[in-house]
Amino acid sequence: MKIGEAIIKRRSVRKYQSQPVPRELIGQVLEAATLAPSGKNAQPWEFIVLEGQEKDTIADMMEAGAEQLEAMSGSSGSVRNSARIIREAPVVIMVYNPRKREGAGPLQQVLWTVDTQSVGAAIQNLLLKAVELGLGSVWICNVLVAREQISTWLGREDEMIAAVALGWPAEEPAARPRKSWQQVTQWGRGS
């Protein structure tokens, strides 16, 4: 599959078959992630692969976070649906930046932004490799509602960035509407 085809075919898959994903394929998507570009070649990413009860524990913590949000504001948005996806997907990959956010100066803020962009590139590589392998995936940021609880449970003191659900798709979502590149691009300073 050519990269352009993978980009066009990539979808956020939210329904999965129950069959397990071979570790060899999980390794291939993780290898693709680690080949992403990163600022200063820092490679600021680490992955935790969860299956079975471990990923269900993450979903439990997200549902508890949803309850707290609902008690405070009356809504938890799509958190409960994301927890359902995590339960249903055979694999959940937690994504962390192992470099601690230290200092609040301007340079530290720039470096943190560079790390975040680098991790985003790694996640995108992972998603595109999943397409090539016939797997479905979805990038989930709703894990952040329970970031402290999840990180404590995983024994992490660094920065949780996101989770990625991975598995054999049980749906073929249609393409979502996209703005054209012309709508989001300006040539030069403009007027």
C-alpha cells in the first residue's frame, strides 16, 4: 500500500471484532511509531500495550472520571463512548512522553511543545501502519480525564499524551467531511 492510499483510507474505527491482534503486528505498528521524526531526535515517546483486564481497568477509571465530570457540569462529552471503545478493542496502547516537564521558562515551554508535536507524529505513523496491516485504530484523548489515576496505576510519573485503540475493525466508517487544503492555506502574509 502506498502512503497516499493509507492516508486516504485511515478512519477512526470505534467498533472492533473480538479476535486478538498478533504481537508481531503490534510490534510492526510500534516500530512505525518509533520511526517518526522528532525535534532534536529526542524520540520523546514510550508505549504501554494493554490487553484484557488491564485495558478494562483503564475503561473503569475513565467511567469514574466521567461520573465526576457529570457531577460537576452535567456532561462528560464522549468519555463514556471512549471507555466502551477501550473495552471492545483487543489492544490499547497508552502513549507517554517520558521526559518530565521541568521549569516554566520560555525555552522549556518551546521544548515541551516540540515533544508534543513529535509524539503526535509517532501516533500518526502508528495509525497509518495499522491501515496498511488491515487493522482499525482510533486516537483517544479522553483518557486524560483520568490521567492521574491511570498514571498512578501504571506506575508512571511522566506525561500521558493519549491512548490508541487497535484491533480488527467491525465497521467501515465513511470518510468524515474535510476542509479542502485551499480553505486552510494562505500564500504569504495575506492582506
